[in-house]
Amino acid sequence: TYWQMAQTLNPDSWNYHRQDWSYTPEEAGANWQKKVQMNLNVRAFDSAGGVGGTWWYNRYPGARVDAPSSPFYAYTFSQELVDSWEWRETQTPQASVLAYLENFAEQFDLNKDIQFETWVTDARYNESEQRWTITTDTGETASAQFLICAVGALFVANKPDYPGIDDFAGECYHTGRWPHETVSFAGKRVGVIGTGSSGIQSIPEIAKAAEHVTVFQRTPQYSLPARNRALSEEELARSREDWEDLRKSMFHRGGWPHKTIRRNASDYTPQQRHEIYEQLWDEGGINLAINSFSTVLTDKDLNDEVSEFVRGKIREIVQDPATAEKLMPDYYFGTKRLILDNGYFETYNRDNVSLVDLRQDPIESFTASSVKTTEGEHPIDMLVLATGFDAVTGSMLNLNPKGRGGVSLKEKWAERFETYLGATIAGFPNLFMIHGPGSPGVLYTMPLGGERTADWIAESIRHLRDNDLGAIEATEEAAVNWDKEINAAADQTLYPKTDSWYVGANIPGKPRQFLAHLRGSQYFERLAEVAQDGYVGFDFE
Ligand code: N01
């Protein structure tokens, strides 16, 4: 989570070699992190045309990793892999992440086991055989003892259902399904709906090329300057030295090796705090959230102070005061996903960009060539939907596996998205999830989180094999307790007070529930302990 995460790539903060760990994964019995060759057959299905997942689909202009990234937004288990890749910028662009993943798949010879352009249309557990049967839209059927769902936390596109939207006759793209062909904005009037990470990353790029951009904004956002820059040779070299040590620090520090500064707000005067905010704003990245004060996401007054600081920055940047006022965020800073931008607010100083505040002037309908709001009509040639996703649960529900007794996940999760450890579901034996609800998923470094979860899953499978067991299944009780634990932790923060996709508020009718584990490092310690203690909370058959 933010305050556990790290400073952006300020070399002075690279003090990760000198940490004296009070705990090591090995000491906790977490030998599951060691790679074990298990001689299992793996068959993977992927709807995309190649590896990359979110980085294959999200090719919109300006797409970049939105956290302190290079060179640590990457898999960590192989020094050879680490050495084989040159990261170039602090905020890695989509094309580079995709190239890295393609290289990774080749280096480890993974493509031979992956069938692309294939949708899994059905997945059913057979209790007597203790196996899953998987059916695809290519007419194939596969049988497997274990089903691992790595279906993506931000995959199922959220499309607004405004009256007449399907009548719009111009080009229309969702950022999460961006075409592989070049999209030309030249000479076009482009309407963009949505100002989350995808909108805020893409709007400045679209504005550079389009004739006119009209941004339709529902909730104004806090966005921090990314201050993207090239990585120096020295930084790259340092990021590879003592890799095992570095890796350990990533394990212990929320997924990044950098140490965060944990100041106590009451030790500083308001003036001193303001100076700190200024300095962190200048440093850029998510520093303002993670390196200001440790209670930013729990203390309302402090949060108000930081929020006001950012609003002041927006007022300074945006020249037209009326536009600036429309851009003022009014929820708790950091409780929606923080956004890093490359000149987003500055974009509103361009002559070819206008902003419609949907809270004042809502969309009424679409025509073939325009968006009608209560106060006027906005002619457009292209519509960009940066409207986000049915996050964290949407793609599992799309897959809708059928577990014990033929009960579907849609039935199981009708009211609450209960999991155990964010990785398993009671009633769904031998099914594992990566980045599922109740895991740190989107609040942790996703490649490392995926890697560590996969290690734990592999070790669970090894445990079954070693003990001649056929199935592992979370108990209902463990799942109920996990759900309570996740939400109790979230309730200690300001997160649940904001309507965000973290709580499912962006999807009409979705049960409201905080969907992520807030403390990634502790979560992975917990996984290790569960394994070490004989898989507490699981039944075996
Ligand atoms: O989606 P979002 P996103 N009418 O849900 C608005 C990750 N990510 O694709 O705030 C009008 O954040 C909605 O308004 P509101 C990252 O974790 C990573 O931008 O709900 N507007 C909001 O403004 C991120 O958080 C990178 O009121 C409507 C926007 O659309 C997550 O993906 C890059 C609307 C949706 O924002 C999702 O980001 C991009 C409607 N009917 C994304 N419905 C990296 O760089 C929705 N909106 C790694």
C-alpha cells in the first residue's frame, strides 16, 4: 500500500543493502519461494493474441506503469532475467513492459504451453475425479487437477450505458481494448469520458495530435507529476548488484526495495509540513503519498491538508480559474488509485482542450456525431472511453467456474466476494487465483505479487503430491474470517469512505466491499505461515 511502498527512484533513497531484517522468508518456513522443478504439465489459455495481459490490451497513447517502477516492476526470481533486460525510463512505457514480457516468455520457453486467442467458456469441477474440465470457444476440452485463474484484476471493460451511445457513428475505443493499428487523431474532434489513470495518461497525448479534445469528467482527481526521466547507467548497474539482497528488500517493503520515510505529522509545524509537501511534489511520483507522513490515509485532518495542498497546485497550473475549479478533487487524497501524470493539468491550458463537468452538466444522450449534455451539444468524430473496469472480481465472474455441487461463482459471490487468502474459494477445490479479491493485488507490485502467489500455489500443489492428497479446499469459516479481516483493516483507513473501484462503487449494483489486502509484505508472510502450519483453514481430500 502507498505508505509501505517506496520512494521513487531517487538514488539517495537506495539504502536497501544495509537493512537488518528481523524476519526472513526462510525463517518463517517459507521455503516455498525456492524454485522447485515439479514436472507438472501446464496448459494455459489466453484470450489475447500474445503474452502481456493488461500490457497487451492497454495500448492507449501515454500508457505507462503508474508506480515507482523501473527497474523493479519485473519478475525477481532469476538473476539471468534481471541481467538480460535494460530498463530505460523511471516510468516504463507500455511498449517496454510488453517487450519485457515477450522476452521473458521466450527466455523461459513458455509460449509452447500457451494457447492464444482462446476464451475459456466453461470450467467445472468434477468431485469424483477431483479434476477440472475446461471448455474453450475453439471447441476444445481439457482436463486438469488444478485450475489457476490469472484472469486479471483490471480486465472487464466498464462501458457507460448512456442513451444512444451505440448510435454514435464515429470511431469509438475503450482504453483497455485499444486497437493494435495506429489510431490517428489528426484533424479530429475527440471526446474522452473518464479521468482515472487511463484518461489522465492519454488525454495529454491525444491533445497533442487532435483538432479538439472535450473531456467529460465525473469525479475530479488528484494526480501527481510523474517526473519521468531516463535511468542512468549507474542506476541500472546498482539495480542489479546483490540481487538476492535487493530481492529480499522488495519482499519486506511492500514490493519495492526503497525505504519509505515514516514521519509523525505532529512533530512538524504546518509550515514545515508544507515545505515537505513542496519538496515531495517536486520529486514527483507517489512520494507525496508514501514519504510525507505515515497517517495520511488514516488521519482526516492531515489528509485534508495534503488534499488542499494538491488543490493549490492545480490552481497554480491551470490558467483559467473556472476550469481549475472544475478540476478540484473533493474526496480523501489517495483513497482512489493515485495517478501519476505527464502534464495532465497543463493540458487544460491548451486552446484545443475543453472540460465538461458532468456533475454540473450531465450527459443526456448521444447522437451519431455528438454528445448532448444538459447545457449543450458537443460534436465529436471520435469517442475514447477511459471508463475503467469491473475491477478485481469482474473477470473471475466472467469465467464463472462451477465448483462443488455445480454451484457457480456467480451464485457464490452474489452478495459478497469471499475468498480465503485472496487465492482460494470455499466450495471450489483445487482452484487458485492470482491477484484475486482479498489479495494485495493492485496495491502491491503486480509482477512480484504474481510471482510470490504462484510460488505459494506451486508449493501447495507439491504438498498435495507429497502427501498423496487429491484436493485442497478452503473452509467456509476461514473464508468468512478472511473477509472480516480484510475489511476490518480497510475500515481503519479512509479508503472505504470514497466511492472507488477498490470498493466496487464504479459498477452499478456491485456489492460494496473493500477488495484488496492493504499490507502486501504481511500478506506474503501470512501465506508462508499458513503453509508452514500445515495449511490452516484448508480441508484436504
Ligand atoms: O479506470 P478508473 P482507469 N460516466 O476506474 C469515469 C490501473 N491502471 O482505466 O471517478 C462518466 O480509475 C470514472 O468516474 P468516477 C490503475 O490501477 C494502471 O483509468 O467513477 N464517467 C473515472 O473518472 C487504475 O486505477 C495504469 O466518478 C464515468 C474513469 O471513468 C485502474 O487501472 C494505467 C462513467 C474511470 O477511471 C483503472 O484505471 C491505467 C460514466 N458512466 C490504469 N463510468 C498504469 O499505468 C466511469 N467513469 C499501470
